[in-house]
Amino acid sequence: TREHRFAAVDLGASSGRVIVGEVAPERLTLHEAHRFPNDPVRLLGTLHWDILSLYQGVLNGLKAAAVHTGDSLTSIGIDTWAVDYGLLAADGTLLANPVHYRDTRTTGAAERVAAALPPQALYAATGIQHLPFNTIYQLIAAQGTPARSAAHRLLLIPDLISYWLTGEPGTELTNASTTQLIDPRTRGWATPVAEALGIDLSLFPPLRHPGDPAGTLRQDVLAETGITHPLPVTAVGSHDTASAVVGVPATTPDFAYIATGTWSLAGLELDAPVLTEESRAANFTNELGVDGTVRYLRNIMGLWMLQECIRTWNTGNTGNTRTAQATSTDLTALLHAAARATPLRSVVDAGDPAFIAPHHMPDRIADACRRTGQPVPRTPAETTRCVLDSLALAHRRAIEDATRLSGRRVSVVHIVGGGVHNTLLCQLTADACGLPVIAGPAEAAALGNVLVQARTAGAITGGLPELRALLHSTQPLRQYEPTGDHSAWDRAAARLRDAQVTEAGA
Ligand code: LFR
């Protein structure tokens, strides 16, 4: 059988990548054709994505991918972070630079939404956890702005990139679910929600499903990239987390996953949503996955907390939104020192939206420790330990809550995404969960993206179990067994809970 080559465009919050996946029935290899920074820009007080620079990175990456494969790509798939969008005029012009989900323009929007639709009803209809940046809150905040008033069409970020490449508009379903405008039972638009909030669903082009065709490259794109044949774009799980969950190399149905990177997305794959009031109170989300699945998970701050600390320590300047990349020696030394620091000295709630915005991260962590009556970390090593212990504890809590709320059991935890390189975080997660952790692959989102394309092209066959078996047999994985005194984690969890109860009552 012939080998097929696919380009996965995977845009994350700190960098973008174009990765070539070579696929045959028993073979799967990746080659990173191009990686480029994603540096948001604060403009007149609002934090924006530098979308044209990202698009140029995609073009450069496709060019590099074409060179690497001798112009033999079979198709292209695109995945990015969720919730954000661009607004277009009737002629397709981008009306404004897309706003970053970490911008604070949505402050107060949740109250306005709640006045029109109580949170209980919103959750029962959409199953999406409350995050201040969900698309509905952004749309409420954008009401009456010139761009919104002139808008004829709304494209989510991967759909926007896809539109620029092919000229064909569409709304990919897994990412559409993060707008909080999709009913997870019907997997179609939640029309009553949109009506209650005065959101015009005709802004969204028709839904596409992973595996659907999404057009072929425009002539000008062929010229820019040096590609010389009609090349299709295939819809994949265009939400990066949807693709990352496809990329979990599970061999048993009783697995939990943690997709790590800027965020930690921790939870279970289900075949039906959990829409109970208890689930809402626990802030669990029912995002839609590939092949009719539901991603039942909670957003945890993730390595963002550490990245922001490192940026502050490196630049000594908290007013700069550009990401200062810690050199790997910095990070390695820091993680070594953190590994030797006192375990579980102080823990913070890594699910707290107080950590979403950029700037002053070490101070915000110190404040949280002080407020909850715990020792304040003094050195970067102590702060790093506090962040990693807190993330491990939040991972454990999310997996415990997800199993309880869904009635499922878990025998193994898979960690995928950039966090697999952080061996301390992987070990602490195994210790906290009291379960074996299988770490890898780091490029799970790109792999999930490639696998869905490969199946669509007929290069491989099967459902998610077969795709995952191919990952298991081809990708390097590392297993961590739980170590240490498990009751120390129970005590830390109890300490944090009690401190929060006291704080809430104060
Ligand atoms: C991860 C991610 C999360 C989403 C957040 C914001 O990259 O896509 O799943 O909640 O970014 O879009």
C-alpha cells in the first residue's frame, strides 16, 4: 500500500506548527515542517491575536511541507484553540482583528447573559462549563460595536484560516460546541439559546463534521506555497483539544485523559452528555468530539501559570504581553530545583479564573497562598513547585469528579500535549491520582488531525480504537507509576477545600 502524506496546521496559544504526517496502515511518523511564534498584540488596550502573521506562518509552513514531501501532500487539516472568531463583511473582508480570549472585554457579560437566560437553563441546553471567554459572552460584549454591526458572517479561528486558504466558509462542529450555542444531544444549533440572547445564528456558515471536505486551495495560495496540484482541505476536529483527544493512545475504554499545554484539559470521553445540575455546579463541560463522542472535561489553568511566572522572572517586566521563551536550560534547572523543594507546602486552586489574565503571576500565586493561610513561596523553585503540585491536585480532582458525575471508572490516566516533556508534572499527577500515567505523544493534536485526514483519504480504516491502536504501536510513550504517601495529597486537597470554604464564608 502506498504511503500518504498529510499536513496538520496546529495553532496553539504560544506557537503555531505545520506538521507533516506520513501514514500507512502500520506506520505513522511526524515531521515538523515549520514552527512560528504566536505573539498576541495589545492595541488601544485590547488584546488581539496577530492573525495575519499567523496566516503567513501557515503559508510558510505549507510551503515547507510541500518541499519536504516533494509536493505530494494528500490533504491539509487545521486545528487551533477554541471560542475566538473573526467577523467578515459580505465581500469576505475581515472587519476587525480577532480579540484574544484572555482579553477582559467580557467582564460583566455573564451577568447580562444570566439576566436573559438563567445559568441552569443555559447549561441544560448546551452542557458547556462557564468560562468568562465563551463565544456567547464575547458576542454579548461585542454587541453594538462597528465591526459586529457591519458583520455578515462569523468564522471561528480554524474556519477563518480554512476560508482564507480555500474561499469556502463553514463551521466545524467540535469547535462550534465551544461557542455555547450547540445542543450536545442533537449536535445541532441550540436555537432557543441564541434567540433568548439575541444572537443571530445566520452569522455562522453551515456546520461541517470532521472528515467533511472543506474546499481546495485557491490559486493565489498555490502560488504562495509552491504547491502545483489541486490540494483539498479536510475538516478535522478543528478544536485543538478535540484533535488531541483523538491523539490519546488508549488501549482500554477505562481511561482518563489530560491534554496539557497552556491549559490542562482533564476528563473523560463519553458517548452522551452529562447535563445534570451537579455537573454544572462542578463546572464540567460537554464539548463535542470526533465520531459522535463527548469530551467531558474541566479547564485547568495548565502550564500557562508557569509560563507566565517564567516570563515575569526573565523580563522582570510584567507589562509586556510578548512571550519570553525560557531557554531550555532555564526550565531544566528550575524543574530540578522544584523537584527538590518541599512537596505540597502550599497549593492554590488551579481552576480559579483569577489566573486567566496575563501579568503578575508570581504575585497572584503568592496572594492566593496568603489568603488561604499557607506559606507564601519565596523563590522561583518554591513557586514552581507550588504550581506543579497545584496542577497535579487539580488533575486528580477533575478525574475524580468526572468519574463520579458520569458513573464511569478509570484505570489509567493518559497525558498528551506539551506537558509530557515536564516529567515532574507527570510523576506528580501519577502520585496525586494514585493511578498509572502514560505520557505521550506531545504532538497529540497534530496526530489527531493527521489521523482524521488519513481515514478520510482511505489511508487507514477504523474507529477511534483502531486509530489509537496505531498511535500506541508507533509513538514513544513513557509510563509513570504512583509513588509516595498518597494521604499527603488527600490532606492537601482537604486543606485547600477548607481554606476556600472559610474564604467564601468570610
Ligand atoms: C486549548 C484550548 C482549550 C480552550 C482554550 C481557549 O488550546 O483550545 O480547549 O478552552 O484553548 O480556546
